[in-house]
Amino acid sequence: MAYSIAVLPGDGIGPEIAAEAVKLIEALSEFGFEARIETGLIGGAAVDATGDPLPPETIALCDAADAILLAAVGGPKYDRLPRAQRPETGLLRLRAQYGFFANLRPALLYPELAEASSLKAEKVAGLDLLIVRELTGGIYFGQPRGIFTGEDGERYAVNTQRYSESEIRRIVRVAFEAARRRGRRVCSVDKANVLEVSELWREVVEAVHADYPDVELSHMLVDNAAMQLVREPKQFDVVVTGNLFGDILSDIAAMLTGSIGMLPSASLRSDAKGLYEPVHGSAPDIAGQGVANPLATLLSVAMMLRHSFDREDLAARIERAVGRVLADGLRCRDIARPGETVVGTVEMGEAVRRALHEVD
């Protein structure tokens, strides 16, 4: 059986890292995985070509796909466009279009990168945490929103933070289920001391926890959680939180691993279809130079194999291959320290593909 994968390279370094992901997927045919890959436009590239950051042709492509791999969207040249045309709006629409409500962002530190972390090596050695972020609700989607002019002539802006019980319940269940496969600990992050939305969030979390007595539950205010991530990150196993808080905390967690260029993510719904993308952005300052780190994108392919195609064997093989390459001393410049061997995007992708045959 050949699976269908929609690849959306997007903007900036997106086409470069997406190309390495496609080569990796094609290389998996040697291990019994067959895929049909089709490429579509999203973000600024789609705006340039069609005026729409998520054109109908891309939606049709994604409709027919078993899984979607996205590289990166955005860039300074699009910042002054009307919001409906901005690249990030295309990404938000894509998530909402398919109901990808559960965003899984693992922060796993490879031992070889302990010295590249923003924290002391002893603080992060052995780090393995998972942030579960609600992705289709909260302040990014709540209504009303916009910039208005009041009766007094003054302009004001409104964004609405909104969550329903059912939205909270389904993301929290994802977190508890994930914890059962890991260290059986969930930390729910909110701002219940000042936000009514967080009061409801905490109440629902407690109710769902009754179905998971084997999992330890704790609560933490988001400001404290941000501090604790850089103070003692290994205290966490699974962190579950809303859209806005998850966006911020997952970027903090990214730097604990040595570089945001190392973090993959999966955005899932209730069936096997998912959207897979690196956590980092489009990095327009290095686009076209061949120096971007493709590892987060290659690790996103591993997450795709695990969650959409039930190929844990191949997902683990890719992850071990990345570990082998790092153990061999190869580094892209974002994770390199003085004296280490720096390679480019293509060279790193080639090294991972070779390592597929070298790991058990």
C-alpha cells in the first residue's frame, strides 16, 4: 500500500528542508514504506502565486492526503499585508480546516547537544518532556476580534480568549493518554488566579483526571511554568496547556535542547490524519544559503510515521539515525560549538539517510 503525503514547503528555508524530508521519505522504500508525494503552495509562496495563503488547490491536495508535512511559512515582506493574506493566516486556516486540535511538541535532548543548550549541561542532561498544546481554540480563534474605532474616535483592539468544556476535555485526554506511555505525570498550565477561562480549564482537567488515577496531576500558573522550564526543566513529563500558553512555552523548551532547529511537532485530530512540521520558523535571513538545520523536519517525518502510519519501527529508526549522526560529530551551524564539524542542509540530510542503514 502506498500512502499519500502532501508536502507544503512554504517560505524562507522551507523549500530547502522540505527537499531533505522528501529524500528521506523516498529512502524509506528500502524498508518497505511506499508513499506518493505531492507538493502544494502555502504561506507567502501561495500569496505570491495566487493572492491566497491557503489556495483551494492546496486544500484539495490536503483533502486527498493521508498526512501533511509542512516546512515553514512567513517572512518580513508579508508583514504589512492585510491579515487575511498573511502567511500565518494560511497556517491557522489549515489547522482549523482539518480540526488538528492536539499539538504534540516533544523536547528531547540528544546527549551530544547538552553543551549546546542555553542552560548548563547538568540541568538538561536526560531532558525528555512533551508539551501538549490545544491548537484550534483559545485566543487565536476566539470571536469577537479586530481593531475598531470607538464613539470617542479612539482606536481599540479586541481578542477573545474562549474555551468550551468539550475542547478542554479532548486535549486533556490526549495529555493523559500520552503520559501513560511515558512517565505518568501531567502538569496542567493555566492562569487560574486571574482568568475565568483558566478557572474552567482547571475544573475540567480535575474532572478528566478521575478517569486516570494512575497518572499524577499537578497544576502550575503559566508565569511560574516559564520560570520552572529554565530553572529545573527535568521536573516535567507531560505539560498540557491552551493555545497561547503552549505557543510560548514550547519555544522556551526548544532552546533547552540546543536549538529550535531540533524540535519536531505533530498536530493531530481524532483519526490518523495529522499535520507535521518543525517548530522553527522560515528563517529568511539564511534562506537559500544551504545552512539551515533539517533535523527538526526529518524528526517530524518520524512523528508522521508513528502517529499517522503506525510505523513505530521506522520512526524509531529515523530517531536513532539522527542520534548516530550527532554522535559522529556532524553539526549544522545552529548547534555547532567551536571545533565541531559544520555541515550544510544537504550534507546533514545525506548523513541521516546513510545512518538509516547503520542503526538497528
